[in-house]
Amino acid sequence: MRRYPEGIENVMPTYISLVQFTDKGIQAAKETTQRVADWAAKVQSMGVSVKQMYWTLGEYDQVCVFEAPDDETAASVLLGADLLGNIRTQTLRAFTASEMKKILAKVP
């Protein structure tokens, strides 16, 4: 577990993944909720917390909101999921209002 110095906000980085099923993923669509549950349990040991998973209509089949300790961990768990062959992901790093204020304070 991360320890933060006093006065430092205890916020883990948030990521939003836009997920598309591959042909393999579509063929096994009936197992999609179980695959997500298994993945969420597996990555928890790496400090990753799945906050929300939505199944969606349109260009993307799922939207996953999760937290990870750092970009490297987020990239590794997503790569692991992608390597199973059921999905392809596009992931965005999301910032809270507090984080954005800190970013804006550094703008020259």
C-alpha cells in the first residue's frame, strides 16, 4: 500500500479504457462478465482497483474505469488483458479537479 506524506492527497491515478471485442471475444461474449470478474481479482494483487465496468452500445463494447499505482502498472495489466485475445483497448489517463489544478499551476 502506498504511504503519502502528511498533507499529500491520497489519490491513485485513474484510467479509462475504451474496449472493443475481437472476433474471439465476440465468440465468447457469454463469458464476458466472468472474464472481467476474473481479471479484476487477478490485478487487485498489483494494486489495481476496477471502479466501474460498463458494457456499451456503439463503437466500443465496454468502458472500464480503474485505478492503478502508476502508468507502468496500468500498461502491464492492460497488455496482459489484451494478450488473451478477447479485447483491444484504448486507454486514457484521467485527472481529478484537484490534480488538474496542480497541473495548471505549473503552466508557464
